[in-house]
Amino acid sequence: MCGAVRYEATGETFGVNHCHCNSCRKHTGGPVVTLVGFMADKVHFSGDKRKIYESSKGVGRAFCGKCGTPLTWEGVSSTRGGPIFEIHISTFDNPDVLIPNGHSFDSERISWFDIADDLPRFSEFNGNGTPLRHGPVSAGLPSR
């Protein structure tokens, strides 16, 4: 938000993902976050050093030390063969080019919130296993 921490990501992304997990929601204060994944060696940070909070063993959540903007989910992926950064797309200069391809942790989604797209919803990480469904739960949100 303030521009103190900058980064450049190069090469191919391994996905753009809406994450509904409780931990991501608490990190941002939002009902869902959208992240783009890169192998860690494809991301270079500059400017101020980012602050990292270890949200669980081996998982860091980086943020700007000046303004508090959430920046990344950082950890090691056994399926990708090394450390990864999942970067919040709204911190990119041009987030419009980052088009989501699925939903992760739909099983943790807030019941009254859904996104009206036809993307696959997974109970865990996007692409792991068989999707729970494609598209929202129903034509409308649950009423209480």
C-alpha cells in the first residue's frame, strides 16, 4: 500500500487461487483471499525488508512493516519440490492479468459468502484431488 516493500516475480506462475482457509482470512481480515503462486527463486524483494509472522510451523505470512499490508504466504511445497511464495494479487501493479483458476479450502468457506464463477472448488489446495463442485453452492447465498 505504501510502496516500502517492492517485489518482482518472473517466470511461470503455478496458479492463481481464491483461498477460503481460516488462516488466510485471519491474515487479511477478508472473507477470501486471492493469491498467485511462484517458486521462491522466481521472486525478488527490494526496498524495505518484509516482516514475517510464523502462522504455523514452516509457514510464514509476510507483511509490510510500515503500513501492515499483507504480502505473502511462504512455505515449502512437497509437491512443487521446494520453497514457494503465494503473493496476494492485489499487491501487484497490474492484478487484472492474474486470472484465478480455482478455489482452495472451500470446506472452510464462510457459509454466507460465495463467488459466482464456474471454477473448481477443492476441499484443500487448488488442484489436489477431485473438486467438490464447479461453481457456487446455489443460485443465491444462504439467508439467516
